[in-house]
Amino acid sequence: MRQPSVNRARVATVSLALVVAAGVAACGPEDNDAKGAGGDSTLRKGGTLTVLNANPQEDFDPARLYTSGGGNVPSLVFRTLTTRNRENGAAGAEVVPDLATDTGRPNKDATVWTYTLKKGLTYEDGTPITSADVKYGIERSFAAELSGGAPYLRDWLIGGADYQGPYKDKKGLDSIETPDDLTIVFHLDKPEGEFPYLATQTQFTPVPKAKDTGTEYEEHPVSSGPYKVVRNENDGERLVLERNPHWSASTDAERKAYPDRIDVRSGLDSSVINQRLSSSQGADAAAVTTDTNLGPAELAKVTGDKELAARVGTGHFGYTDYIAFNPKVKPFDDPKVRQAISYAVDRTSVINAAGGSSLAEAATTYLPNQKSFGYTPYDHFPAGPSGNPAKARELLKEAGHPNGLTVTLTHSNDKDFETSPEIATALQDALKKAGITVKLQGLESNDYKDKIHGATSEPGFFLAHWGADWPSGGPFLAPIFDGRQIVKDGANFNTGFLDDKAVNDEIDAINKLTDLDEAARRWGALDKKIGEQALTVPLFHPVYKRLYGKDVKNIVISDWTGVLDISQVAVK
């Protein structure tokens, strides 16, 4: 899982998903005069777009990147079989063709997917892109020295679990066929109706075998997109892109590629980034960020300034912050205890701790509240915005705890306003009203991750979050609730250790569907059913607020990423 790159306070750094990474309906920037993509005749090509980021664009190799929808900066260089629709809001949660002529043609049971490349596709040196290049690009993502990308291909492709990549196995993967230069066929281990979403990941980027330099490829990957890499310093800390003269807009309906140059500068403190975007002096007037949000204090300042408020992009990404229970640990093995805590939670105080209602929206469902996920409203333990401590005490008494409980809540010490001390303290105060004494266990980032993702070390009661690899219920529910994905030795995300045959069977049944609207409906129904077990307490869905420079135009923020899409922006 990856989330949209975010800095939420400092402001929190998340690894998209994140970007890697991130409402009832996502929206574009508030009070700005930008028109939709391609809809403003005043937009002109030219100029330099500066990107000010906290986190470097590391491992700039399509095999190693873990992106959602192809990523933000990566998608300027790497084209894939399919991509995300570059539109505002819900329309942007759709998958559309990119290098391919369509989103894929499945056989009857969705175990074979066929794609045809568009004619006239070329690399930055003018040589043609072929289906064999796409196959090779995928195969090299299996090499141990190029690890880091999404794991799905290893799980989905026949023979993928044992394949070691083209450096060790020259024969390649038989489950990927290229009968001619424009056709590529994938044979899967099991039905996967959402394969078109997976084909947006950068692992589907074509790589010419003759130009592959292994671990050094990231220094100058061969571009299939509108920009090429001309400078990569300190593993992505400074990344400079210039126009790819052989990119043709006639083959690419999604990327507008208005600027002549993209200058990505990273390693900056979030407060510095927001100050520079606020001032918009010199080159910063044509600057954006792809990983830094406004924090609560900064947002308050911006809201009081009409000019600055007009330069704030607002977005929503498929992401949920929640309480997780380990039912193997007492007293959380008792559903009534888990229900009591569900009733005791004061979501208003939690949202205030997360930065306020402008930066967080209350959640009672595990799935994000967007149509593409199959969002189905439910609240199995209705306690209103401030909690119901009386109901919680009643359940604790029924569970044999008439005098209350003392429990330990594990959280991260990162100041991320998500799994951090602020949220933990808000929960501690709320549960005290229900007779539950909460001791806080704060851990440094790496220790926290190791503890909550270890099957033998997982605590009974802790803060967690999850973001979508693509806008669907599948990559949201399956890793957390599919019993076959419980990992005993390694990173485990099925925190409730749920292994319910009915749930597993329904996941398999939905995965067979190629009608994504029907699949969404059933993901929503499954979420509602699982929610009855109170294995998690959904708290809130974050909202992303980001400044951009005064000379930046054509702001597009989709529900797929929740952040400004730099493939669409123009600069004066």
C-alpha cells in the first residue's frame, strides 16, 4: 500500500503513494480561476515549473517505484499501459488507456488480459516502443536488486512467485506473451477483474533491453513520456526534466505537458516549502509541492488571507485512519469490549486533534467515502459526534468489567496528526469518561511499524491507517481482512487476524467481476458486513490542503490521488 506523498504538520510524511500516496466528494482548489484541463485558451506552453518537496524522488526507476496511478513526477517520464483519468473529483478515479488502445480485453473469467499498443509510440531517442519492451520492463521488476515496486504481479502472474527477473532467468516469464510488436497478453493465476488498475503502476513502463543499465538505470531512465531526465542528483534530491522531443500529444490524451522544464527540489522543511509558496517570489511564483500539506496553524493563517486562500488546492484520497484491535490479546478478544470502545470514541475531539474539520472528516465506515470504493454508509455503533460513554459502560458491565478497564494504546511519536500523540491523547480523554483508563505507549517510527506489523509482536490496541493502491475496495479490504493474507513471518496487515471463509470467498467472487460498478457495490456491502465485528474503529479520512504559486494555472485534483496533478499545470 502506498499513500499520496503528504507532509501533515510538519505535517506528516507518508510514502506514496503514497504518492506515494491520498470526503463525500473530492473537489478541486477552492476559489481559484483555473479552468479544466485543456479548457482554457489562455494556457500556453513554456516556462519552468518548480516542485518544492520534503522527500526526495528516490529510486527513479520504473521497476522500483511504488506508485498509485503511475505517480505524479514519475508519470511525466514513464507511460504505462493504462493510467488514471486526469480530471477533477470523482471522474479522476477512473482508469483510462495510456500506451494501450483500451483498458484491456479480458477472457470470460478474467484470467487472461490482452492489450494492443497504440501505433507511433516512441522513446526519447525516437526508437519505437514495442510490446517486448513492456514485457521486459515488467520482468526486470522481479529482480531482487530492483525491488520496491507493488507486489501484485508476483502474486497474480502464473509463475510470478518463483521468477527471479531477467538478469538471472534469461528465458523470461511465459505468462506474458508478445505475439507481435503491438500485442501483449497476460496469463493470471486467478481471476482479476481489476487488472486495468494494476496496469497503471510504473512496472508496466516499457524499458528497451539494450539501454538497461541495471541499478544505474535510475540515473537516466529512457523516457516514454513528455519529459526526459537531464539531471538526477543525490538519488532524486534534485531532479530536472526537460521536454522529450519525440513525445507526441496525439498518442497521449492525458498529459498536457505545458511547461518546458520541471525542476524538482527536495530535502526542504515543510514550513519552508509553505512559506516559499505563500510568498511566491521569483521562481517560486511558478512552484507547487507534491508532498507537503498545510498544517493547522498554517491553514488558519491562509484562510484569513483572500489571496492565499485562492491558491489552496483541496483533495481527498482513499485513506482511513482508525483504531485496530488484536483479538488474540485480552480483553480485546471479547467483542463487547471492542464495541464499548467503539461507542466511547469522541470523533469531534479526534478531528480537532487531527487539525480540525478542514483537514479531517469523521469516518464510521472502513472504506473511504467515495463512490469508486463502493462506499456504503453505516454506523454499527452510533455514538454521535462526541461518543456515548453510558452505552460503553453498559457493554463493559455485560463483558464482566463493571468497574471499568485499564488498557494500553500504542501509537507513533511522529507528529503526523494521524497515529501520533495528539490523536492518542484525545482518545485517552474520551475513553476515561466511559471508565476505561488508557495508558499510552508512544514509539519511534521504525519501532512502531515493526511492532504493529509483526504477527507475534502486534499489540492489542493501537492506531493505524491504510491507503489505496488504486480507487477500489479491493486493495483496501483484501490486505486487511483476507485470512489468506495473514503473514506470520514478515509484515502483516491483517491486524484483526480475520480468517472467515465467507469473507475470503466473497473477495474471490468480487475479484472475478470486470463490471467495476458492480464490484464497487459488493465491496461496500462486504465492508458493512465486516464492520459488525468491530475489528477496527474508523476515526477519520484526511483532507489534503496544498498551496501553489501565484503563476500556476490549470489545477486538477482527482479522487485517485487527492493532490495536484503536475501533468496538467501551466505556468505564466
